[in-house]
Amino acid sequence: MPAPAQPTARPHVRVAPRTLLWALAGLCLATLVPPADLWATIHHLRVPDTDDAMRLAEVRDLINGQGWYDNVQHRFLAPAGVPSHWSRLVDAPIAGLILILTPLAGRGLAEGLAAALWPLLLFGLYCGVLYRGMRANFGRHAAILALIAATQTLGVTLQFAAGRVDHHNVQIVAIVGLAVCMIRGGVRSGLIGGALAALSLAVGLEGLPSIAAAALFLVGDWCLRGRPARPLLAGFGLGLGVTAPALFAAQTAPGLWTATRCDALSPPWLWLTLGGLLLGVCATLAGERLASLRARTAVAGLCGAILLAGFALAFPICLGGPFPDMPPLVRDHWLLTVNEMAALPKFIARGQWEALVFYPVVVLATAAATWLAWRGPQRRAWAVMAVFLWPGLILGLFQFRGLYIASGFVPLVAGAILARVLSAKVDVDSGGGSASRIRSGADLPGNGHSAKPFRDAASPRNSLPRWGVALLGGCLISTVWMAPAVLAAALVPAARTAPDPAGASACRSEAALAALKTLPPGTVLAPILIGPAILLHTRHRIVAAPYHRAIPGLTAAIEGLGGTQANLDRVLTAFRVDYLVACPARPAEDLQAETAFATRLTRGTAHSDRLVPLSLPGPLKVWRVTPAPLRAGGDPAG
């Protein structure tokens, strides 16, 4: 009799943790940009910010034949125009993308495609730097988790969103790359890191505090360790001291090489980069003659004193910051009202609870990196992260834009901490043999550079319990903080005094400006925030836009739109304005006890014989300006 058939054993299928992580990372990357945002950028040239609109206007002028060194926006406060302090090094690749895509898609669609592709290409570069740095120091699991965390860190994703062609994303890539070079060490890494620091400075000075902190770290490291730290310091000084002047010369007209500009790479800041070069050369040439801590500290202190004293004596105007000549009217009624210049208490007072999505993760990342640099393994990697996080956090408490670069380091901290949670889970699930295999392989966090695991078994009292590590890792994901932000907005809606962001966005959209485009070209007085969009979407000239080098235009918009009828008439006449444009969702701030005349005009409760209302579709209110009546002496009455 044949034996009964035995049931077939079901094969046991196990999916490697790394495969699941890659699948999750792929899903996060694929859903990073909402299709609606991508479509709006490509087909309607919708950009997130006024700076993005102005950047595209500059790029368009460059493509249309404006000179490389001619960075004047000639339709802004025409006929003299306003010189931009932005870098052609960012304009050039975007212009190149447009020129490459134009034969394939046409000029209009090529601009939209370039605006969508450029930040995505930069995000790919950021992810490459992030992955390589994390894998070398904390293992592959940490590297993949850092990529996932990057897609969930709103301080990062906002800077790489579709249409975000401003320069902050370039700076994030450069500064994170500098940090990776500092962790790695050596002359080559120093050279690359110094060049990246120079690139960040050439693009914009927002990264200056981070670069200064990095330089102090490298000098302090050399003072403490001597010979082992010398190659990195020498390479950094050489890379920074050579690349910064080269990039400055590449983007600055020779006639302006001696001009002092506190808001852009110019002689004051080149003086400091030269100091880094000289210190690196001195440390290399002195060699073992500076064998003691006291000797190295003395040389570093002397160099620092000479640099600071020379800066104060030669460029005293820059001691007051990048806006030394800004009048109080413009500072109070424009600069301090801009979100990126706002302090944390102002966000809370306004009821802008979305700030909860940005600040907590940077605070936690800074605290975690500082603690682990002091008591944990991989102390150098954590110390470098803390060096870049602290300046951003401190500045961010007073100016929101301080968080931009610091947010780029949150995924590094989150990836390393979450990897420890994953490795602990794998240890429990896999048993002793598998755990031994994992501990000996490259997947374990801390494997790079002979690092120890995140939780040092030799000193368990120095580390958090597993549930604490998991909680910390989860709180480093900024999307988690959307829940309390939404809850706060629901519970305290009456406290919100911030202007309507949706209404402001609608006023500067392509659809809103389509009607304005049908009018004959002329000079437009409009709210400050709409100026760049008018340049981008129409052929008109503008009086005001949110840029500190255009003080006369800012003053005119503040006084004209926020003042009395006499103030408005004076501005209309002085700047030969052809059209007055108002955004009902964002009226100007009143400069006197009564409501501003322009606001009452928008509401229909005031009238001026000089202003002829135009019936145009859309959210904007538009008036044609007629010449002012002449006085007896022949002067305009305004």
C-alpha cells in the first residue's frame, strides 16, 4: 500500500531589511513632488517664492542677450535699474537647461521644465552626498534611512520643491558636502571641502556662519591634535583661499573687483578666506616646529586677531551686517515682516503654528548630535554635525532662514539614530547567529571607519534605552510634527494675525497677471511681494520688489500704498507710474491712524481723479494713472 502523500512544506520567504528600506525610500522619492505642483510649474511657471520668480527673470534676461557681468534688472526702477547681488553661477546651469530643452519643447515649456528639473537634480545630488557620507560612517542601513528622513524633512523638501530655483538648495548641498569632507579628513577632502565652502559663499552669504564655525572647528582640531589634523586644515585653507577669488573673478565685472559689498562675496569676505589660506600654509610649513598645543594656539590666535582687526579697520561698514544703509521705515515695514527674517516668538504671536514643523527637529537633532559628540561613539562625525547645527539653530531663533542649512543636517542625525532602532530589531528577530553576522557586516551603523555601534555595550548607562532611541528617531521626522501644528491652529484660531498666504499666492500667479499682460507696457506700482511676478509674467516695469538694494522702490511702495492720498500722488508722479495695482488679500500696512488711502481705494470707499479703474478679471485691482494736474508754476500738483 503506497504511503500517504505528505503535505508540501510552504517555503519560508524572508525579505532582507535593506530591500524593504530601499522600497520605502523609492516610494518616498517617487511621491516627493505632488503631481499638481509639478504640472503647475511646468505649464504655468508657478514658483514657490518671490526670489524664484526674480531668478527666472534674471535667467531669461541672460538668455536674451544680457551680458554675463551685467546683473542689473533694467525693468526694476527703470531706467537706471537695480543691480542684483545674486550669482551668475546659479543662473548659468538653469539657462543651459532651458537652451537644451527649447528645441524639444519650445521656449515657454522649456522654462517650466527647467524650473521643475533644476531643484530635483540638486536634490538627487544632495541625496548622493548624504548617502555616501552616511554609508562611510554609519553603514548602509543608516544611509538609506537618512534618504527616507530627507524626504520627510520639510525644511529640506521645501528648498528642493518644484520651481525652487533660488540658491538656498545649492548652499545646502555645498555645506553638507563640506561636512562629509571634514568627517573623512585628509588633504584631498580638505581641498574639496574648501572649494565647496567657496562655492557657497559665491552663491550667497547665508552660509557664512556655518563656514565660520567649520573653520573654527578645523583650527581648534589642529591646535588640539597637531600633526594628524594638519592635512585637513591645509587642504581646506588652500581650497577656500584659491577657489573663492577665482569664483569672485568669474562672476564679478573687473571694474567692481575693489568695490566693498557687505551682502555678497567681495573684498571683505575675500580677506577672511585669504586668512584661512595663510594659516593653512603656515601650519604646513612650520611642521613639527609647532609641536606643542601652546605654540599652535598662539599662532592660531595671532592669525585670528590679525584677520579680525584688518576686517574691522578696512571694512567697518560691514560690521553692521549685510544691510548697513537700510532706513528704519524699510526695516520696520518690510524687512521685519518677511517670514524668513521673522523670529520664533513672532511666529507664535502671529499664530503661524506651521513653525512647529521646522523648529523641533532642528532642536532635537542639535541636542542629540551634541550629546553623542560628548559621550557616544563616532564622536568626530557627531561633533561635525553639531558644529553645523548649532549656528543654524541659534540664528533660526532670531531669523527663520537660519534653519535652512541646519535642516539639511537633520536627516543625517535621524538616519544614524533610526538605524540603531532597526539593528536592535534585527538582533532580536534573527537570533544569535544572524546577529553575529549583522554585527560583523557593513550594514551595522558605525561600521565605517572602525566605528562602534550607536549604543556602546561597554557603557550602557551612557545611552538611551531602545524605546527612547525609537522615540527620538521618530521625533526627528518633521512630518510627525504636522499633527501638533494642525491641532494648535484648530485650538487657537483667533490668535492668528498673520497675512493670508493663499491670497498672496493668488495675486502673484500667472492667472492673476494674465489680464495685466494685455495692457500696453508701462511702469507699475504694486505691492512689494508682487513685483518679481510682474517681471516674470509680463513686459511691464516695476517700482518695488523685496530686495534690499532697491531702497527707493521699497520706500515708495511703503509710503505710497500705506500712506495718505498725498503720499500716493507724490509716488505716482515721482516714479512716473502708469498703473496702480492692489492685492485685496494683502493690503499695505497703515502708516497712520486712519486706513491707508490705497486700501480704501481698493475697498471702494475712496476715489481719486488721477486713477481710472480698469475692469480686468482676476483677484487684482488695477487703475490707470493719469498725469497730475499742473500748478500755476508749471509743476505737477502731486
